[in-house]
Amino acid sequence: MTDDLANLNKWLIDNKSSINVKMTKFLIFSKQKIITQSDDFSLQIENSKIERVNCVKYLNRTLDEHLNWNRNVTLLNAKAASCPYIFKTLFIHCAVQDSLSLH
């Protein structure tokens, strides 16, 4: 895997591009319920270690190591729960603005 990353990095440099290692993360997918966070598995690009994460947000969807939708659904529910408050606030603000323009 490290050789593949080295080849990818070389190709990117040859094509005048690069990987932002500080923003790069990796995730291991598995059907097992328990995935060990072993310290012996790591990825590096030019001596910079890539961070391993349990979940990642990609294309506005949250993917976890088990390809489970629970975290994504929880985040969507939290966003949906805040919508009534936003609409109520907008309605009150618009009502005040309309009544001021009528006078």
C-alpha cells in the first residue's frame, strides 16, 4: 500500500499537483462489528503520517467503517429538527417587516 501511495505521489508531482496530507484521512471498511485500531497499520506520504478515522463525510454523506447509515441519519435528523425554529424565526421577522411597511 505504501508503494502505491509513493507511486501516486510521484505521479502527482510529475503532473504538477500534490496531496494535502493534513486534510487527507483514511478509513478501513469491514463487515465485522469490531474493528481494531491497531497501531501497526499506518499510511505515509513522504514521511507524513495519514490519519485513520472511523467515519468521514464525503459528498455530503457520512460514511463509517461498517458502511452503516446510522450516523448519517442522526445528522439529518438533527438538521431537520432545527428547521421549524428557523421557519418560525423567519415568519416572525417577515411579519414584523410587513407590518412596518404597511404603516
